[in-house]
Amino acid sequence: MRTTWTNTWHQPRDDKAWCVRGVTALLVLPLLALDLMFIGLSPMATDSCGPDHCSAALMTSLAVAPVVWFVAAALLVLTWALPSRPRYGVTRGVAAAGAFAAGALVIGILANLPMG
């Protein structure tokens, strides 16, 4: 019995991959820019207590927000880095949704900072 080997590079292309990438970029890029503005302004939350005397919850929130921002940016890059093949469609969709959720989470973290 003879088995045939299929070349994975000749799989059909997913014509809707650009749509997921484009919509994600249009939604997430402005959100990431807004997040950067809030991350830049967030150290002012330590003005009343000084960075050495603020609560641990406040300092943790200020440290976590940039990490979540980088996760959102990495997931956005992942949506563009995945090949345009149908087998990566679900992964591309999950990465796109995760990028938007992480970008929104940064605003949620910084909008609800604990008292210093």
C-alpha cells in the first residue's frame, strides 16, 4: 500500500484572514495608543503618598498595567504573524479577541486604581 505525502505549503488560503487582521488593527491600535497615554499619566497617582509610602495594591496595579499592554501588543502581532491558512483561523480569532480584551483590561486596571 502506498501512502501519499501532502505538502503543507500548498494548502488553500483563507480569504477572510485579512478581515480579522484589519478589524483587529483598526480596533486595537487606537486602544493601545490610549492605553499608553493612561500608562504615562498613571504615576501621578502616587503624588499624594510618594512612591515609597504608597499601598502595595496601588504599586502592583501600576506595575501590572504595562505588562498587560505588552501582552495586548504581542497578541496583535500574532494575528498578523499567523499564516493565512484555514487551520489557523480559530487561533487568529482567539488572538484578536485576546488583544482587544487585554487592551481594554489596561484601561480597567488604571481606571480603578486603589487608594494610595
